[in-house]
Amino acid sequence: MSLDRDRSAGYLVNWAARLFARAIDRRLKPLGVSSGQLPVFFALSGGRALTQRALVDFAAIEQPTMAATLTRMERDGLIVRRPNPDDRRGVLISLTPEAEVRAAEVRTATDAVNAAALAGLGPEEQVQVRALLARMISGLEALDTPDAAG
């Protein structure tokens, strides 16, 4: 039996994701932003403020990874932490005014890469690809629950 990468949805999606990340990182580098910071920009742009726990859930990454990302973003002046008025022990994280300006540039960069990736598809195919990927994600998320392990 031979393995055929062109018949493996997982391999192809992973390959596409790596290519997306590289292309987006090239566009974001002049802005002082990396693709690993995108979930934070997506979650906080527009003046939103969230807890670190909410960011972890939004980004679907591990807490230590988010903590390291936020530490770097704080060091680079992209986020600010403020006391949470609803929880004296907690903090809310938001983008700095400078990062809000960069968020618009980040959006332009990600839109350009997405447009390039989908350029070979017609409008209906683009909608279909996004819908199919969303269904794949749902199916994989269902596998990621504790009761799915058995």
C-alpha cells in the first residue's frame, strides 16, 4: 500500500494552511505582526476587550501559547491589560490605539492573501469551499471532545 498525499484531505488542508501562513507572514512582517497573532487581532479589533480565557477559547489554542503570544504583543505595544470591572482578580485585554490602526492593515493583508488563494475559483466555488471547510472543522471539533475518545 502506498500513501498518496493528493488523496489525503488532512495533508492537503495542512499544506494549504502552511502556504497561507507563509504568505500572510510575508505581508504582515512590515507591520510588526505575525500570523500567530491574527486570532488576537480578529478577536479584539473594533475596540473589544476580552479575558485571556476568552481569547484562548476564541483562538482554540492552548493557554501557554496564548500567554506567550500576549506577552510578546504587550512587549511590542500591541495590547494593553486593564483590570476587569466585573472581576477584581481578572484583567481585560484590548488592542492599543496603534494596534487598532494596524488592524486595518492586517485586514488588508489577510484579504489580499485570501483573494489570491481563491482567485482560481468562481464566486460560487469560493462560497462552497468556505462552507465545506466549515463543515470539516465542525466534524473535527466533534472528534476533539472527551466523549469522542472512545
